[in-house]
Amino acid sequence: METMIGKTRLVLLRGDITRQSVDAIVNAANSTLLGGGGVDGAIHRAGGPKILEECKQIVARQRGCVTGDAVITGGGNLSAKFVIHAVGPFWSGGDRGEDGLLASAYRSSLRLAAAHRATSIAFPSISTGAYRFPVERAAGVALRAVRAFLRAESHTLLEVRFVLFGEADLAAYETALAALSPA
Ligand code: APR
């Protein structure tokens, strides 16, 4: 499923984010930036040790990455030029600012992509795995955040992909995209 937001194509697809041929792949990281399971594990496995080395240099400079923020490294062995490590919120019931922090993780990632003049970016469904954020709610937050950025901020993005691992996740994002108000 896809749609246009201005000059940018927004695409929803099912697949493995480590196999996407885009300028920037977004990692669902944690604040330590030192790897983990899920997407984090897959990207570090496929991208090789160089990515972790760069993450360690960032940690040495700025300690870690706060929730809602993101950092950027090279793509290592991946076909992508960059990996953007975004830290989404852990779901704590929905009244601890989780929606805002999730939107911020997407916005921070897009700002880094724009600063590095990326023309394409692939997101996983941030926070909806180990961090237990309900995927239906996360999908709406993510799509609204991406649309708001594309409309309001300067960028060079011609394609934004959401790469969903499971059929149910893809369906949740397709439902959310279809429900996105035209406003
Ligand atoms: N490609 C695309 N999506 C994937 C892949 C993959 N290779 N592997 C997993 N996913 C999906 C999961 O199915 C889920 O829908 O990515 C989504 C995010 O799940 P997690 O990777 O668990 O990320 P998150 O929920 O944000 O939790 C982050 O988990 O791996 C650790 O270090 C990470 O502590 C951090 C936490």
C-alpha cells in the first residue's frame, strides 16, 4: 500500500528491514546504543561490527541516546549508507507520554535523514516488539508524525518506507493509513 505526501512516496510493505535498498535504515534501538534483540539484533548482525564501533564512539561522546531521540552511524555491511538508531518508548499504559515520545523518535530520525540529504528511508515499527507498544496505536502515531514532518520541514526524501515484519503489523499500518484524516 502506498500514498503520496507532497513529493514523497509513503510505502507500507512486509519484509526484513536489513534487506532494504534505501539511503537510511532506522534501527529500533535502546538508550545504551549497544545492541539488543529484534530489529537491533538483526541490523547489527547484518551490518557487522563497524556499526557497533561507531555506536560506542557516540556513547563515549554523549553517553547514550535518550528516549525519543536518535543518532546516526554508517551502514557497515548493509547496502544502506546510514543506520539511524532511534530509541522509542517502552509502553507503560499510555499515560506516561508514550505517544509523544514515539512521535519524537520518528521526527528525530527524519531530521537526521534530512541533515544527511537522504532521499529514501526505511522504518521498522518502532516500540511495538519488546517495548510492547500496541501496534494499532503506534501505527497512527507513526504515520501522523511522518506526515507532519514531510509537510512542515525541509528534506530531500522521495521515499519513506515502513517495513513490517509480520502480516498483522502490515494490516495495522494499512488500516491506520486508510484512516489518516486528509487534514
Ligand atoms: N525487519 C523488520 N522488522 C523487524 C525485524 C526485521 N528484521 N525484526 C523484528 N522486527 C519487528 C518486530 O516484529 C516489531 O514489530 O520490529 C518491531 C520492533 O520490535 P523490536 O525490535 O523488539 O523493537 P522495540 O519494540 O522498539 O524494542 C526495542 O528491543 O531489541 C531490543 O535493543 C532493543 O532494547 C531495545 C528494544
